[in-house]
Amino acid sequence: MASVVIKDVRKAFGQVEVIKGVSLDIAEGEFVALVGPSGCGKSTLLRMIAGLEAVSDGEIRIGNRVVNDIEPKDRDVAMVFQSYALYPHMTVAENLSFALRLKKTARDKVDSRVDHAARMLGLSDLLQRLPRQLSGGQRQRVAMGRALVRNPQVFLFDEPLSNLDAKLRVQMRAEIKKLHQSLKVTTVYVTHDQMEAMTLADRVVVLQGGVIEQAGRPLDLYDRPANAFVAGFIGSPAMNLLSGRISADGADFELSPQTRLPLPEPLRSFAGRPVTLGVRPEHLNVARNKDGAPAKALVIEPTGAETHAVLDLGGRELTTVFRERIPIAPGEMVAMSIAPGAVHLFDPASGQRI
């Protein structure tokens, strides 16, 4: 395994710059997830590490080598694609061994590596099948196995689970997690699904518009987002972000002159200041003493373990998640409060945390 160092990397397609000076150090054996909305540059960054896209400026280092001008096949990385990219006319065993046979690896070593990968990924009984005879999850395991047999220094995953249904995605997340825990190979994983990133990665990197908005441990990003963009992107359902003003005495958040949301602790240092207030859905409670802000239930979604609800608070929609079963019906009025220590404040102009 090897470290990956990205130093002030830029990528332009013609006059359009899609990666704008990204720097990131990935340690040996670390699992890093790149997340962000479509078009943020995460897949382009991954393809530059792989050598499938040229670097316009800056430097990419894998281990001790600067790899900007090194061919993809010589970078000692293995990439798993969203589309599986299996050879349809080859059996599972032939797909797994293809790269090794291309390098004229000794037959006994090929057989040993294929057998090892097949046992790790539960493919031993499928080695003589063709890709068309496999389920989506089995095909993805073959794609992972084909990368595994190469013993690369770095694994690269480009949205590998996006073609699978919800149940298979959960199963394959566990497979990828077990694989990394077993091999400890440096892994860079691109996904649009922040839940995948949160559950898999040692560190999550959030990109927007070709720049890094925040990088850190998953729960650090969840508990203390650096700005309103990260706050709204990390978490499902997303954090509620409300524009308004802290009241003159610091006791309430004023969405409008008619609508106030009591704060769990007075914020006197921000008294009278316009802010963007963030509160996660699970940190909104039904006020026991009815002294909270009056809100109207719009949509109730019982999921079994939780109850999700959309509420109207003075013309603003709030998403809430109740851990218990709350007997609320659409159209009913409830009093809402914020859990202690659960307020996030952001500057309304810059979006940065304050």
C-alpha cells in the first residue's frame, strides 16, 4: 500500500476549470471517500489519480513517485467502475485472471491469487459462470476481485454501488468494509451517496465546484460542519437551515416578526444579529410544556423505528425525525423546541460557521 498526495491539482476542459487547486494527503491504508453533488469534480479527481485524465497543473504522488506522466497501467492502482466493465465472453475465473495473464504472470501464481480473491468475495462456486449469469451484486464482487488479484498499492472506486438496489447496496457496503479491514489497502472511494461515505470511510472529503469544502472524520463533519453547504449535504434527512435573526435578548430565533423559535440556551453574544440557523431533524422535539413554536404537521411518514414528519413553521418547512412513535396527524398543530446543544449558526453572507 502507498500514500496518495494531491498538491494544488487543477483540471481544465478548454476554458472551463473543473478542479480548482485541490490539495489532499491520504495516508497509507486510509479509506477516503470523495462526496459532493453532480458536477463537483469528484470523479474527475479520481480519474486523475488513476491516470485516465491528464493533470492540467499541480502534482499527484503515489508513494514515492510523482505519477503525472506515468501511464495508468504503471501506477500500481486498481479501479472498480460503476458499470462493472466485465468481459461478457469470459468466465468469472477468466475475468479475474485477465490482467495477470496479460502480464504473463506464472500460472501457479495466477491460480493462487484468483482462488484467494474468490474465497474472500464468495465467488468460488461461480468461477465458471459468464457475467450474464450473475446478479448485479455478484458482478460487482467480480469487479472487486479483478482489482484485488493485482495486489495494487491503491484501490480506486468510482460509484461502485449506484447500479444496485437498496438492499444490495447495504450488503455490498459491508463487503467493501470487510475487504478494507482485512487488506488495509489505501482506498479512494467516489460516491454521490453520503450515507455510503459516512459508513465506509475513515475520512470524508466534501467537494463543491471543484474545491474542497471540508475534510474530516465522518462524525466530525456531521457534528460540526464548517459551512452551510456541508451542513445541508451531510446527513439524511438533511439539516434544516433557516434564515432569520437572533432576538434582542438572545432567547429566540426570529424567522419573522410573527414567528419565533425558542433557543435551548440564550445566545446573547449574537443578539440582534442576522444568522442562518441549522438544526438536524432528530434535534427538533415536541415541546412538553407547549411553550415551543407552533407548527402545523404537513406530512407524517412512519418507518417503524422512527417517525419522519414535515412541519410548517411560519411558512418555512421543517423536517423532523422522532425516535419514538409520535401520534401526530397531518393538519395537527404541535409546539416545537430544539434540543440543548443542537444549534448550529452560519454567516448568512459567506455560509461559514460562526
